[in-house]
Amino acid sequence: MDGRIVDRAWVHEAIARIEADITRSADTHLIRLELPACPGIDLYLKDESTHPSGSLKHRLARSLFLYGLCNGWIGPKTTIVEASSGSTAVSEAYFAKLLGLPFVAVMPRSTSQEKVAQIEFQGGRCHFVDHPAEVYETSRRLAAEAGGHYMDQFTFAERATDWRGNNNIAESIFAQMRLEPAPVPRWIVCGAGTGGTSATIGRYIRYRRLPTKLCVVDPERSVFHRYFADRSVAVLDGPGSCIEGIGRPRVEPSFIPEIVDRMIAVSDAASIAAMRVLSERLGRRCGGSTGTNLWGCAVLISEMVQVGETGSIVTLLCDPGERYLASCFDDGWLRAKSLDIAADRERLERFFVEGRLAPVQGAL
């Protein structure tokens, strides 16, 4: 914004439109995944793919718009610009359309065509960059040139959502678990793209004085798990992960490692194997970051079985697999990426039969 005072009446109307949209939406379902080989252990997936814009990022986009409106950053003619690999941009395009605002998504050229099409369907425009690290400065420049507002999900995700409650994802999970056999989960498992979801969940757990632990799963070619182990490692060079929406080449401002109890690094091959196995078990496709979540859950459940622990684990079904038909669900695409998922697929299928995630053959 250029410093002008935003029309208060328009802001009130914009917030009312978003609140009405919330009221029209039911909460997302909590799916119980059968684990016959793991008696006493229950696994749940919170299905965030059923939001109107189709992913977990619907919650973040809504919070970012409300944050921008209440801070006086968004007015009736503000161009909204965001750096996003896809799902956040889809969700922000949805809310920009709801408010009649122009929207520009800055993203790597490798972003799936399905996500690009969904952004454009919502009336947004896509601006592509050749390297993922370019999205930040390009977004700032485009917003400045348009006299608009750079949403900057990577900075504001952890503060835009009210982590104490107000129907955030953590409050929703614990409310839905209330009547389950183990209503207070041993673990909640999620990935980190901005770090906003893990910040919300971790803070809520502490605020409510709950014994639940937070595990963040992270692509092997991401910096977050390295930073968690060594605070001096804040940037990662080289090729990034092909799992969209999670994992970053730099530590984002919204990632707060102090409230994370454990991190598990997951290979791209394992994430894709898991997304395919889970899709078959659910009877519908789910995305790659959901596969990463499931793999982390399998690691934790295997450890619980080994020491005789019981209880519940909750993770997230982040978005639908239809966004990845030309990538993670395409065998030709896997071959082009030199990704062989056969061994990891077999390990996960055996996990559902035996309750144990077998170690990689040849590993010490």
C-alpha cells in the first residue's frame, strides 16, 4: 500500500464477506485409518482437502486476508501478490475473487499445471520465475510496482492465525478427538512450508497444557530439519524437493523450531510411495505432502509398537491428488526425475500388514 487510509466501511464489508464464507463452511472431517496390525494405536487424518479452495492453505489464506484487512494493508483496489508454489496461491486467489481484488501468484516454473489452472480459474494471474529463491524479491517488486500488497506468507503465517483458539486447526483437532478412545493424541504430525501450521499447533498444545508432542516431517532436500539440528544451517544449496508445499531452501521467519518436539526427514520417493498407498486405501487421490505426513506417522507408530505404547496420532490430509496427475501420479514423470518408489512402497505396504516399518536394506 502507498500509505493512504483504507476506507473503513469497505474493510467492514470485506471482513463480513469472509466471515460469511466461514459460516457457510462446515469443519473438515477427521478420518480414522484402519491399523489392524497395531492394536491400541489409532491413526487419524484431518481432511483439509475439502475446504472450498481445496487444501490446508485455505485456513492460512483466510487468516492472511483478515490480518491484512485489519492492519489497513488491503483496500478496495489493492493488488494482492503472493510467493507460492501453488496451494496457498489457489486459496488466496479464492479470497481475492471473493473480495473483487486482482491477484498475482509468483511461483517456480516447475509448479504443477493443475495448480496453475486452478489459480487462473479463480481469476488470478501467475508470474513464473526460474529459481525458487527468486520468488521473494520478485513478489516485493511486483507489489511495489502495482501499489499493491505482498502477502508474504513466509513471514506472517505464524502471527496471522490466532493460536489460542478461534477455530484454528489445532482447536478443531482436539474438539473432534473428544469422543475417541484416546482423545489426547500422543503425536500430531505435520509438514512445514511456511511453518505457520506447526507454529499454531505447537503453541496451542502448550497453551492448553497438553502432553501431546509435535512432529514435523520434512523433505530430505529441505533446510528445516537441518536447522532444527544445527541453528547455524539456515540456507540449503542444490536442487530442492519435488514435494510441493513443504520444505524450503531457506529457513522461513514463520518456522519456530523451539516448539517442535521432533523432526523426521523423508525422501521424495518415500513421500510419493506413501501418497499412492494411502490413495488406494482411501479410494481417492491425495497429494505428496500428505504422503510425507503418512511416512512420518509410520515411523512413529513403528516405534510405539516396538516399545508397547498405545494411543492416537493425528496428521493432515493436505490437498487432493488431482493436482498432481501430471507429476507424482505419472510414472513417466517419476522416471524423468530418476525416482524409484518400488522399495518404499513395499516397505509401507508391509507396515500396514506387520505394524512395523522395515529398515532400508543395507542400512546399519
